[in-house]
Amino acid sequence: MPTAPETARNGQADLIEAITEAVRDGDNRTVRRLLARFAELATITDLYALRDALDTARPSAAHG
């Protein structure tokens, strides 16, 4: 059975996945809502995970 911090991490991973999907879909309203939720829960490590997830979701042509 997962511990409380582990369960929270799984929830944050799901939240990061939802944010990247909303970004990919161009759903700005959902992105703002999910980022607000993420801000309530995030640690600095989570910010790096979000950045990495968004980088992989971005099409190659959009880089640089």
C-alpha cells in the first residue's frame, strides 16, 4: 500500500500529464486551472518534472 507522500507523488504525476495534454490541445483555460492546482502542491523538484514533460510534448519544429 503506498504511503501518503508516494500517493501525493502519483497524483502530481497525473496532474503533470494532464497539464501537458492541455498544453498540447491548446486549452488555455484548463492549463490555467491545472497550473493553479499544481502550484498548491508543487515542490521545486516537481517544477523540473513539469519542464521536462512539456519539453517532450512540444513538437520538434517548435524548439529554438
